[in-house]
Amino acid sequence: MSNCEIKITLSADEYRAYADFIPALGEGAELSTAYARSVINEAGIIHGVDWDLVDSTILYCNTNKKIKKGVEIAVGTPPSSEVPEYWNLEKKFFEHAMGFEPKELKVNYKERSPFIMVKKGELIATLVNSKDGVLGLSVKKIAIPFKKKKIVQFTPGKNTLVADGKLHSATSGRYDISDSKIININDVLTIEGNVDYSTGNISFAKDVIIEGEVKDGFKVAVGGSLHCKNNLDASDILCRKDLIIDQGVIGHGTALVRVGGELRAKFVENCDVESKKGIFIEKNVMNSTLFTLGNLELGEKGSIVSSYVHAELSVKTYDLGKDGSPNSEITIGSSFVAQRSINALKQRLDVLKAKLTKLERLPDYRKTDKKLQLIEQISAVVVKGSEELSLKQKNINKYLDASISVFGTAFPGNLLIICGIKYSITEEKRKVKFYLNSESNRIESVPL
């Protein structure tokens, strides 16, 4: 015969208490709640006791005469960490800041970019208020100190706007996090290397500076100015303002460079180029097509070889053509945009006229009321379109004083068109200016 027994053990931090419940043998005193309370109190456990568990364990042991060990009879109250105030970044910005890589099954590396572009007013982060820490309690009701939660702290920086606990972009640009976790929106995108698979295609709302090359097959779209400090292997380049290239433009296939401002480069090869305000090339234009609503000017020894040029105001070059090379065609005095509009209108009218002719040639028995009505409608559109075309053609040649200046040699075979009047150079000419004599309606030349 032996009495019951309860043995208490505590965890090292006194946050948890465990008990072994040993029932009586024979006629010994059984386990009871009063006995359990005295043992637990004697152990100094005064917080977090699960008395329901204690009572049910006592009942089990007394009924089944079995020992129950390691019963967790008490658990303390955990401390609550102090949380400092912090900026909670939107998911895509946080992942970028922490260097997380997106998980994609199929990746188009030309379209994928390491840069994150934002629009003006875009939400970047929300301010989370600080939270005080709360002490915990051990099972002996001794205070457990709280910790300060470690939070990555971001700080609003350049071109950001804080209002009502929200952080927004103050301008369109590139989202960037400095090494010291300062959030900046850069309105100039600087690419220190090449535009290639490491950057993907570039699309940016403001100015862009490219220190390396733009590799073949990659697209660049810029809402401001673009400055390339090396060669531009053009595929598709769209620049709303000025395009400055320290080296040259080299096109491949259907390469197109479209500029809203001025274009400046050392050379242009095998490329289609459009510029609203003017094109300035230091050396050569070869096997290319150039359109501008301004002037085309080449440098001191620059030349135009095997190319088509349409400049609204003037062309200035050192050499026009080259011995043994295919000829060039130079058109000035009219807008290439207006000419394209005329060409498009002509094409539409040709389609309508062909359809009208086909309808009019139908036998009378096939000319239903519906088809007669269609003939009448198309005829009216053709008349109106023809009047519009006539007006456009009448007004296209606006710059009668446009000229082509050749400071070196104009080689025979090259074709000049000034305000719609054509002139083929039949002999070599040096230091000469070509212009339209409005009285004779012929292209003439004078020495420079």
C-alpha cells in the first residue's frame, strides 16, 4: 500500500509547468483536487493553471490506476513584441527591394526588366503605426520582458509624396531603393551597361541615358529624351523628345527610329529614321531612309550615299553620292506626314473606285435597289474624297525656298525633288546649291 503522489517540473524559463500524476496503490490515499492545489501552490505556480485538465487527469488516474506523466498543467502568458512605426510596401515594390525573383514557367527575357516603372500618383507604401510591447508572465507570475520586432525600415526619398499615411509617387519614373533603404522615384533612367538580355526592352516615361550599346533586337520607348553613349543597334526606337547618340545608328532588317525632337548621331546605316524637328549627322548616311519635318544637316565631311531623304526645309551635306554606289533620292519642300496622308487617301479612293466600277458594270437585272443605293453612297464618298485629295495636293508644297546644299561633290545619277519638281544630276558638280526657280518652275543651281 502507498499513497498517491504529484511531481512538478518546470521548463528552464518557468514558462511551462508539467506534472506526473501517480495514483495510490491498495488502500492508500487517492489523488484529489485539494491535494493537487497544495502541491501546485507549494511549487509556486500561481498563473496559467489548467484546472479542468488537472481534474480530468486525477479522475483518469484514480479510475484506471495508471500513471500519467508529463502533463502540461500550466502555461504562462507570452510577451507581445514592440513594433516600431514602418512603411509597408506594396507587394511588387517589397519583392524588388528584397531581391525576390518572380517564379515564372515561361520567361520572355526581352520583355522582362529589372526596373520597376511607376506612374505619377501610384501607391507605393502604407504607414503602419507603432505598437507598444506588452510584458509576459511566467507560471510563477514573474514578468517576462518583451522584445523589439526587427522591421526593415524604408524611408521616403526623392520624388515621393506622403499624405494621410500613404506614400505615393510624385512623378512618373523608375522606382529605386538605395542601399540605405531610401525610396526614390528617378525621373532619369540611367543604364550603366548595355540594353540586352540583362535589362530586357526599355520603356520609360522620362529621360533615359544608356552608357553601353542597344543590342540588336531590343526595343526602347522613351517619353523624354534619350542619350546613347555608344552605338545604337536599332530595332525599334521610339523617343518623344531628342535622341542624342555619341556614336552611330546601325539598323537591321525593318529597324525604325522615330524621334519627336531632334536626332543627333555620328552616322546612320541601314535604318529608317523619322524626326519631327531635324536630323544632324556628323559623318555618313548610308543605305537608309530619313524623314524629317525640319532640316537634315551633315558634318564637315559628311555624305549621303544610297539613301532616300525627305526633309521639309533643307538638306546640307558635304558629298551627295559616291562613285560606284547606288544613287540617292532627296525630296524637300513638303511634309512627309502630309505626303503619307495623301498616299493613304489615294489608296482608299482606289479601292472605292474599283468597287464602284464593279457595281456599275453589273447587268441591269442585278442592280437591285440595295445595290443602286450602295452605288450612290460610294459615288458620294469618292467625290468628297477626290475634293479632299485635290486640296491636300494643292497645299503640300509649302516651302518654295527649300534648298539642297552640297559643299563637296554632287555625283551624277542622284535625283532631287523640290516641291514636286524633279531634277536628275547628269554631271559632277562641286560646291553647289540647288533650289527651285519659281518663275521657270525648274530646279537650278548656284555656286556656294
